[in-house]
Amino acid sequence: MPDIIQLLPDSVANQIAAGEVVQRPASAVKELMENALDSGATHIKLIVKDAGKTLIQVIDNGCGMSETDARMSFERHATSKIRKADDLFSIRTMGFRGEALASIAAIAQVEMRTRRIGDEIGVKIDIEGSEIKNQEACSTPEGTSISVKNLFYNVPARRNFLKTDSVELRHIIDEFQRVAIPNPEIAFTFHHNTTEVFNLPVGNLKQRLMNLFGTSYNSRLVPVEEETGIVNIKGFVTKPEFAKKTRGEQFFFLNKRFIKNGYLHHAVQSAFEQLLPGDSFASYFLMLDVDPKTIDINIHPTKTEVKFEDEKAVYAFLRSTVKKSLGQFNIAPSLDFDQEAHLYNMPLKPIDGIIKAPTIKVDPNYNPFKTETPPTYRKNYTDRELSNRANWEKMYSRHSENQHELEIQKEDSQQSISPDWDNELHESNKKTTYQLHSKYILSHIKTGFMVIDQQGAHERILYERIMDSLEKHKSATQQELFPKTLELNAADFALVQELHAEIQAMGFDISEFGKNTFVIHGVPADTVNYDSAALLEGLIENYKQNLLELKSDKRENLARSMACNMAIKAGKTLAQEEMNNLIDELFACKMPYSTPGGKPTVTTFSLEDLDKRFKK
Ligand SMILES: Nc1ncnc2c1ncn2[C@@H]1O[C@H](COP(=O)(O)OP(=O)(O)OP(=O)(O)O)[C@@H](O)[C@H]1O
Ligand SMILES: [Mg+2]
């Protein structure tokens, strides 16, 4: 028998390695931008077409490469960043594995143009599926430009696996932010198709965050800073009142590299302790600086997981530093001398009279579930809804021979409610719905009782209502007396532009108003009691979250996001009529038994079960 083991050709080995390094267009963006950072560039441009599926181009004004290095850079394990094993413990560069370009060139058509600072002429290399197609001298600016075209053109399974453009673009924006945040001394631009998504001038960290996430961040951020022997910590957390319902902006950077670390996340989250409502998250942008000797970043090819020599100590320092900053901020709100210098140049005006602390008016009786008119049953049910309702009414019907029910009825009638319940569904509802812990609605049914999750049920009702308006392209809009403006970051602004038609169909009336800003002229008619800007902001936030987690289409995602945003929450006390209305509307839905996210809305308990429990 002949020997059968062979070394794989480089192109195949590279393609296998690429599977780990390049999972989607965003991974290529990350690798190219990190190379640009390592080149010492002061200006980095990212150009993307069709969410990276057609083109990803990164242009830098860094050190550039010689002709030989340019060719070498596409070889596997070829790097200028480390020389020997020991160097792995003093890494200050983003790259060191020498495999990113080789991997990318194995699964795409790549064009590199590069010129070293001081060289007269540059070089252009075309490489495709690890094969050099062309190499020639060319005139090009100092620095490097790498274009990656038709990613995964030779790996159809991977290409087909890519998600929609919005999802892939979201991932690219995430990677772009992860590189841009810890490097405010470098200017960045990012174009997608014909849109400029970000234009980030050189500045300090706070300015960088405002450019990325909107100027409203100026008043949201609390500075965090501490130097210890083990770790230096610098950055910002957001004030507790700006916590988000979804994990929004949470960034750790270790020696300027974005890392994911659940343990350290816990340290920050627990520093907020009672300051945050249970179901919300603070945003944070924290730079940790440690001696590279005390960490190992060579755990995974994407380098986002890191092993610390003393993780417990880092946890403890992080937690106490964030806690201290929050404490200081509570006592003395910080003034930012970079941003608020104009405050000191303002002429001092004498103030007459007594200065009153601003007050916030809260309507304790406000209930988002309540409609303007007293709750009534809808009159115009469709055939399907009627049949659902009929079933529900059957279930609700009290023609029970069951003795236990009769006992309850007796009790009910003692509470001076009309005994004529047989024909009066509405009345019988009134008698037989109870709210448990401001969270669940409990109601008698023929065979026992049922428990409804009020939040889930309301989500289902709203979801179907919103889907309906999206499909029919019509819903009532209530014009705002005082239109509100909503300033967004560039990425969210682009998202709202993309969703404009659907958002309009949901009943919002919005129009663009200068850079990254919308004016809200009107809101969906059943949301008049909400803060319109917060409503729209919440919608975008939920939409983005769903985008990454779900496979749902645009409309479904919007309807889910809005329903989740508007639904009454656990903890809300409901009046009898509101509970009846909720039950009635729920059973008029196409799918009353689950939330749009697939969780149950209703569960039933039979009398038999109860009887069993009381038997000895
Ligand atoms: N934009 C650039 N400017 C200058 N040199 C570059 C640039 N991109 C790549 N190089 C050179 O090509 C080499 C190979 O790049 P590649 O990204 O494949 O590996 P790496 O950055 O060394 O390690 P890693 O695989 O961890 O990213 C780099 O070490 C660097 O010398
Ligand atoms: Mg690299």
C-alpha cells in the first residue's frame, strides 16, 4: 500500500484557516482596520458596498510596504509584528498571527495598492483565491489601500449563509465602532454605498463617543479613572437614568483592543447595584491598560477573548472604580471643561426672585393601556375574530353544573353584581377577573381557571394591530401640538431613513431635519400619552437588537419592537374594565396563546387538578 498522507496545498490550508478568521464581511473589516491601526496611520477610511458583500475597502496613510513585503503579506504566518515566541508576551499591536491577509485572499478577490513613506513609486497586487494574478508598479498615495471584492465568491455555502444587508451592515458598524472608540487620536470615515455613515475627526474620547452615538451623550456620561499597580482604568459609564432596556453600548478595551468578558461585565453591572431597575443595562466605554506580560490574547483567532493572570483583582478594581465614580457624580455633577467651556464665558445675569428647582409632572393615574374613550368592546370584528371570540365566550360561559362554580357564583352575587350573568358576558367578566401581583390576570373558565400574563397578552394584541397597519399601509396618526426633534447617531439615522416608509405606515409622521436629526410631527393615535422621542428611540433600539438575534423580516421586526416598547409592563395595576378589555382583545387575535416571541400568554388550571391537591 502506498503512503496516503500529503501536505495540503497552501490555497486549501488558507481557506481552512479563513473559516476561523473571516466569518462574515464584518470580520474582514476588523482585520483590515486593525492592520491600518498597526501601520501607524492617522487617517483611516472604510468604504463598503452592499454591506460588504460586493466591496470592503480600507485606505490608510500609514507606513506602507515595500514591494517584497507587499507580496509576503499574503503568505500564511507572515508577520512583521513578532519575531520569536517571547514576543507573544509583550504584544502592543493589534495583529501578530500573520494570517489575516492570507485568509482573506483565500476567499475573495483582493487588490492591494501600497507605497512606503519616502518611496517614489508604489506597488499594486491582484490576488484571487490565494493566487497572485497580477503585480505591477503603480502610482498611489503613501500608505496602503486594500479592496476586498466578492467575499466568499469561492465558498458558496458561506456566501449563502450571509444574512440580509441590514444585519451584515449592523455587524460592520459594530466592528467599526470597536476600532474607532479607543483611537480618538485617529480620524476615521465610513461610507456605505452612497451614504457617509460616520465622519470622525480627531478629538478626545468624549468627543469620539458623541460623534458616534449623538451629542446627547455629552450629558449622559460619567468619567471613570483610576491607576493601580495591576490595571489602569479610564473611560465613561452612562448615568443610571439613561440605562437601556437592551444591552446597548457596552465596550471593554484591553490595551486598546475590544474584548468580550462576561466576568468583567458583571463587575460593572454590580457597581450600579440598586441604581438600575432590574431589567435594564448601563452603557459603558472602559479602557483597561495592563502589562502585556499579565495577559494571553492568543486564545482565539479573533482575539476578543483574553486570559488575565489575576482576573479577580481586575474585577475588584473595576467594580470599586465604577462605584466611586458613580458616587462622586451623585454628590457633585462633573463639569466637562472640553465641552462646556462656553459656560464660563457667559455674562453673569442678575437673577430676580427665588429660584425654584425644576419639577417633573407625573400623572399617577396615567395608564398606557387606557384609551381616550372609556374602554369598550370593538364592534367591527372580522369573521375570524368572531369565531375566536365565540370560542372564548364558550370557554367563559357559566353553564356549568359544577358545584364549585356555583359556590363561587353565590359569593359573587353577594357582592351585589347582577345575577343575570348568563347573557351578559361583559358583566360576568367583571365578576370573575382578578389581578395577581399586578402581573397576572386570573379568570374563571368552565373547567377551572386561567391565568393571563398581562404584558405578554398586551404585546400580542399590539403586535397584531401593528402588523395589520403595516400590511394595509394605513393607521391613524395624532399630530403633535409641539413637534419634537430626535437627534440620532449616524448609523441609527441611516437605519431610520431605510425604515422611513414602514415607520410612517405605523402612524409616525416624521421628516428629516438637518444632520442626523428627525422632527416628529405626529405619533400613532394610540400612543398619544407616550413621550414621542422616547417611543421612537425605543423602537430603534429594540429593532437593532432583534436584527442581530432574529431572522424576522423588516415589518415583523418593527411590529415586535413597537409592541414590546408599548406593552403594559408587569407591576401595572389594572382596573376591571381594562382587564376585561385586554382579555377580549387577546382572544380576538389570530394567535392569542403566545407572545410574538413565542412565550405563552395564557395558561389554564383545571378544577380536577385543584381537587386532587385537596384530597387526602
Ligand atoms: N495596512 C497595512 N499597512 C502596512 N503594512 C501592512 C498593512 N496590512 C498588512 N501589513 C503587513 O502585512 C503583514 C501581514 O498582515 P496580516 O494581517 O496578515 O498579519 P498580522 O497583522 O501580522 O497578524 P494577524 O493575522 O494577527 O492580523 C503585517 O504583519 C504587516 O507587516
Ligand atoms: Mg493583521
